Amino acid sequence: MSKIENLELLVVGGGPAGLSAALAAANYGIKVSLAEEREFLGGQLIKQTHRFFGSEKEYAGTRGIDILRKLIDEVNKNKNIEVLLSSRVLGIYEDNVVTILNDHKMKKYYPQSIIFATGASEKFLAFENNDLPGIFGAGAVQTLMNVYGVMPATNVLMIGSGNIGLIVSYQLLQAGVKVAAIVEAAPKIGGYSVHASKLRRLGVPILTSHTIKKAIGKEKVEGAVICELDNDWNEVKDTEQLIKCDAICLSVGLTPLVDLLKQRKVKTTYVSELGGYVPLRDENMETSIKNLFVAGDVSGIEEATAAMIEGQIAGLSVAKRIGKNNKKEIEKRIEEGKNELELLRSGPVGKKIRKGLSKLGLNHGKNYNENFSEEALDISHLMKTGVPSEENLKNKLPSEEKVFDKGPIAISECFQRFPCDPCVKSCPFNAISENGNINNIPYVDFEKCTGCGICVSKCPGLAMFVVHKNFSETTSVVIMPYEFLPRPHKGEIVKVFDREGKYLCDGKVIRILDGKFQDKTAAVSIEIPKRYYLQARNFKVEE
Amino acid sequence: MRIQNHPILSFNRGKQIKFYYNGKELIGYEGETIGAALYANGVFKFSESKKLHRPRGIFCAIGHCSSCLMTVDGVPNVRTCITPLKDGMKVESQNIGVEINE
Ligand code: SF4
Ligand code: SF4
Ligand code: FES
């Protein structure tokens, strides 16, 4: 019999939730062992090349990979954390003994408390030939291209328009892969509108009320047949079309990985809003079994920002229970975490989460206000197509045309209520306001805006532009965010596109801000014929 | 195909190494998985399903789905999507999947 090792806290899973949990507890003196089944830490964060939404406090505006670097750095520096890599938790038994497999050797641990941050797995979709090579989960595509630098295909059909589907589509384009289309069965886009608009500007069609019928190909994917759906999700006759592609990427949702929790007989219940079976838990992330906590996607599918805060709450809760000092301070920090979570979930996109949580019997805090959920603008057209309507735009432009005469001004093309504020925080002149709630739509105060262009690089949704209408007698200049290769040169002539990715005109690059401050989102000033100043929102550089 | 230039990421590839796919010599890099190396070499079909011999390749790339199982250095059912590539490795197709009604 091998001997059993005693632990103060075992954290299972080295993703954003697990890392945050380990740090939160270790910072209060708890001895933490962090078990990760891969040979490296990071979970899904390792693939997230985009900037995060959410609040500045929790790293919004920072790329996922950079957040990860910071977290890993802190973990490695922390003497209270022991990292167990390539360590797969195989079993957890009624006496709380945990078995971990490492390098073909099984070890037994007896932790005083456990935090499960095991994340989620991708859902699958039934259609003909769905087992062909070249059909991937969205995570697999990200792993191949963002972790290993391998092109998954040359032309991908994306199924699902949630945030993951939209983000991965954009990342495919950045890696030099074509995206044939994004197919969405629901009548509206699932993810944030800013992500969708970004893709439309690049010419990617988003087909709402469409679904995939079958994949074509013998040894691997050569194409796909898609069709339209009616309001009752039934196939519309004679709408089949063949899409040429060499890969199909499925992004149809995630489901919590609760297997280990079930093994330990933690009470779970089915909550569709949270992705499937989720553990019952309290506000401190403790499950039906004492000293057994959860954090991140395993407790319900949400964003990485929420996962990190949940991790902190779980870690702090453990510290509060077994730590000796600082109880007051820990309590205060737990409260802060809870408030932060409430704020993130308080807008209309948080509605689903709130509903799911209420099914778990979790109390909504003081920040939840269901009346707030009403959208400020009618964005039905935007959510169907990814392109804002005339009405939406009018709402964000200066009410008087003469404002454009004063010089360059910022235009925010962000029309949806969701938790995000880097634009507000980035403006040195306090010209952008969300009226106190992170879920509100940002508006530019044209009196205060100097047109400096700082916000253009800082918005994770690439939704900020600066327009200088009267640059010359006949031309205007638009400052646009740009995250592709090759980078343009000053003086170069580029092709300029509108919000639907349609060619408008040629433009001349007159300035490129692409330094450390821009962090790979260059702000490029393009001179265009004056009549296009309200339409030109993207450009492409010829290779 | 490998991504050479990327607007956000830079790939620090390890040492170049040789490995074998069904006897054919291929080049990969230390630090990547067998699955990634096969894909980079344009190999999409890893193995075949047991009964209908349908082609199988990567689906999840994180060790959860078993679609990428291959025989590696004589050991069957290795999840090639999470197994690091080693110099001289022999990677072979196999029949994968269990038949439930037999
Ligand atoms: S352009 Fe400059 S001043 Fe205007 S909103 Fe953006 S950051 Fe603020
Ligand atoms: S405009 Fe502001 S709120 Fe909208 S995506 Fe950009 S940073 Fe976030
Ligand atoms: S591709 Fe799913 S286990 Fe390897």
C-alpha cells in the first residue's frame, strides 16, 4: 500500500478558475496542490488571443494569453502552491481520498478541502457524416492553430454563432484560414454583436435560421449541405445549398464536466441555462458536500472572467474556513467578489445565467434588477445580420452634422448592453460614459472627445472608430482598428470596405499607430473620398 | 501546413525531429503533440472505425473524445492529440471503437 499524502487544499484543474482559486487561497497561507491533467497550465485561456470583455478590475481589455501569463507567473512565485502537471484525477471516494495518475503511477491524497475547476466539454451535433475527419469542435481548431501553430484547414464552415463560434471564426481569419460562412439555427446571433460585426466587416456571411444537413466527403470533409429553418425550426423546402469547405467547426455549446463530482455523489441538477447537469452549491461555491467547492464552467457555463472571480471566491472561502488570521479581510474580499459577479451578470445577456442560478436556489443580490434588462435600442436587425441598422447608427452619431466640422471625433459602434468597459477606462479625456453601470451602452461626449484615437486600440470589440470628416476639401480620414498581417505601410493604397464587407473605394494609409501601447491592435488612419466617411469601416492590405 | 506569421502570436517551435506515420517518415517539432504534427504534415485520417472502417481524425484535441486513437510505438489506443511527439516515434493507424452488439 502506498502511503496517503495529506493536503490542505487540492485544486483540480489548471484553467482560469483553478489558477485563481489556488492563488486566492495560497495568498492567505493555505498550502495548495494544483492538479492539471495536461503538461502545462492554462486550460482554455492558452488559446484566447483576443482581448477580454468585462471590467478593468478583472483584466478586461487584456488578451487571454496575457492574463494567463500573469496568473502562471504568480502561481510559480507562490511558495504555498505545488503544481502537479500531467496529473489526472481518476477517482474521488467517499472518505474524500483522491487518486491521481501521474506518469503511469497512481498516488493517493487526502485533502482537507477540494475545489473542482474541471471546466466543460463541447457539445456535439447530429447530422449525416458528422464523424468525418475535418469536423472539429471549436476548441480543437483553437488548439491546433493557437497552441501549435498548425493550420486546421484552408476554408472552414462554422456551425454556431455564440461567442466561441464568432471568436474562433475571427481567429481563423487571423491565422490565414478562410471562413466560408457562420451557420446559426436560431433566428438571431448568439454571441455579442460587436464580435459579429467584426466578422461581417471582413466579409464573412452569418446565416441565421440555417442549419447543417450533412457533411460531404470520403476520407475528409469536402463540403457541407446547409438549409434554412422556419420559425418552428423545421427545414424550409428547396433551400438546400452546397457550401465548399475543407473543415466544419462545431461550436454548439458547452456542458459542465461533472463526472468527478457525480462520483463523489455531489448533488447535481439539470439546468439548461447553465449548460446541462450542474452541481448544487451555495454562494461561496460550496457543494452539497462539506469542504468540496466548485468554480468556473463546471459550476455552469459562463465567461472566463466570471470563472476567475468564482475561483477567487472558492479559494477565499477555503482560506476563511481553515486559515487562522485575516478572517475579516477575507470576508470583505469574498463580498467584493460577489458584487463583481453580480455586476457582470446584471445586464440583458446575464439574464440566462440569472435564470439558471435561480433554479439552483441562489439568491440574486442587490445589483440584479430585472427591469434593467430592457434593451435601450432595437437591435433585432443587428442580431439577425451582424450589421447595425440605420436607426442604430443614427443613435450613436452626433445629432447635428456640424459637430463633424470641429475635427476628428470618436464614433462608438457598440449597440448592445453587455458587461464591458475598456473604452470608458481608456479615454484620457473622460469622453466615453456608460452612466455608471458596466452593462450600459457607451456613448461618446463629442464636446470632450479630441479624436486622439486611443480608444480605437483599446476596445476588445473593435467597435471604436475615429472619423475626421473634413480632412481636406474632398477627403475624410477614418482611424480603424487592424489586427491582421501584413501590416500596411504609410502611403500605401488599400481596399476599403463597409460594414457588410462590401468594397467601397480605395484608400490611402496616412498614419499607423502600432507600438507597444496598441498591443497588436494597430490604429490605422485611412484617407478616403469624403462621401464614404460614415460607411468605411474596414480595409484590406494586398499581400 | 504550419502558420508562419501570426498577427498576435509567435510560435517558439522546439527542435526538428523525425517520426513515422504508417512507416512513412515525417518531420515534426519537439513540444508538439503527435496529432498536431500529423495535421501539419497534411495527415487528417489517423485511423479507422472498427466495424464500418470509417476514417477517424482529430475532433476535440484535448483528450476527451477518443477519435484520435492510434498505436504508438506498439501501444494501442494512445490519444495522439495530447501525447507529446518524440524523436523516432512510430505512429500507426488502428481500428478504433467498440462494438456494442457483439
Ligand atoms: S478618440 Fe480619444 S478622446 Fe475621443 S473618445 Fe477616444 S480616447 Fe477619448
Ligand atoms: S465600445 Fe466599449 S463597451 Fe463596447 S465593446 Fe468596445 S470597449 Fe466594450
Ligand atoms: S481528438 Fe479527442 S481525444 Fe484526441
